[in-house]
Amino acid sequence: QALLDKQAICELKYRYLNACDDKAPERVTACFAPGPVEINFGHIGQFANREDFVAVFVELGCHEHIVDMHHAQNPLVEITGPDSARGRVGLRFHSINTQDKTTVQLSGFYEDEYRRIDGDWLISASTFNVCSAFITDYSSGNDTVVWAGNHMPPQPS
């Protein structure tokens, strides 16, 4: 049963990342537990429920000029109880903004908690930690490095 649960949790994370790439807010919402959750995505924000997070996802990412690719890697899942688990999943992210003519390459890892609710595993807490960020501007016809580092650049004041 533990192997089946771990596989179900990995598939949940993959469904979430695919839903993000597909710009499918209803599918993103369905990956998180209803009610209070803890979502800390750093530069994107902190959220206490899935609806507030998905509203920001729609605002930032659900546009034709935003082309995103989320690739999960190296998942580690630990079953912590009959209906609870935690996991760490690596992410390689690439985004192209065809309107602003910028790209973002990002890597890091998710630290997640999961709960089984009515037989289905759902994300109940998620923190994303950036390990590397590389941002370019290609509006001049050449790639110009805007930022490179082990975190996202500071937000303008």
C-alpha cells in the first residue's frame, strides 16, 4: 500500500505541474486540499487557501503570451501516517514571455505535505525554494542577462 500511495502522490504532483503548463486553473485547484492550506511560493506569494493561490496563478500565468514548462525531478515521498505524507520534489522551470520578450529559467524544490481526503491524496502545504534563477531579455534581438543567482531578484520598491 505504501508503494501505491507514493505513486499516487507523485502522480498528483505531476498533474499539478501539467495543469500549470496547460493553464487549467480548475485542475490546479483540484490538486490542493479544500479549506486552510499553507502555500509559500516566495516571490509569487504566500496563501492560506487554494482559491487565493489560483487567483494569482490566473493573473500571472494564464495568458497566451506566457509559455511555461514545469519539469519535476527526483521525487522523495515519505508516508507519515495512514492519511498523511510529505515529499520533496525538484523542479526545473522555463518560462517565455513573448510580450515582454523575456525568459526565466528556474530550478529549486518543493517541500510538500499531503493528506488523503475521501480516498484521494491532495496537497495540504507547499513551499517552493529557489536554488537557481536565470532571467534574460531578448527584446533587442540578443539575449541580455537580467539576473543570475541562487534566488529570485529583489522586487522593485
